Amino acid sequence: MSNLGDEVHDTTSGATGTVFARGAGVLHLGDRSGHRWRALTVRCEPVVPPAARSTDRPPGTTPVVVAPDGIRRGDRVRPIEDGPAHRVRDMRVPGPGRHVLHLAGRARPWVVPVGGHRVYRPYAAIRERPART
């Protein structure tokens, strides 16, 4: 069974992608170039075996793949792939398509590159539902 943010190999198409949503036996996959597709769960294999998966995710969070405008305060991000996850303290949008994050524990702001990013969202933030107007 694959979790959000896992890298899987779709044996039907031969492509490898990241799980960004799942439901009813179907995985919604995407790759770094922005290509997205759906695949049956039974036809996908994890790229990294479950026993070898990294457990360095911050406690009390779940990985979510979002676009730069989907990052929220309180999320944790990794500006450097192998570095620690930093909590988002503040953010600003200086222009169209640009997002700048101020991170706790990092002196300089981080300009978020275009594309999907894995963030670690606290469980409490996922349970919250936006108020309907």
C-alpha cells in the first residue's frame, strides 16, 4: 500500500511517479515534469521498499504534495533535499508565480521553485475544514 508522497513504479505504463492522492483502488501520480496520470493500486510497486523508507518525517505530520501556492503557515518544508524540515513562519508573494517563505531555523528566506513540493502538514491542520461562506 502506498502513502502520499511515496515514489511508485506504474507497471502498466512503465513510468515512475509520486503519489499525490489516492482513493477507491486508484493512485493519482505525478512526475517532476508536471505529467499526471492515474494507475490501479495493484499495478504499482514502491520504488523504495517499505523497510528501507526514511522515517525522518517530523512527528505529528503527514506528507502532502502541493503546488507553491498550496503551502501554508505551520507546514514543514525541506529547502535542501537531504536537509532538515523547517517550519513555515511567514510567507509573501512578491509577484505572479513567485512565493517567498520565511522558515524557522533558517536565516535567509527561501524562494520556492515552480512545481509540486512535498510538505509535511500537521495532523491538526488536515482535520480543520475551511469555513463555508
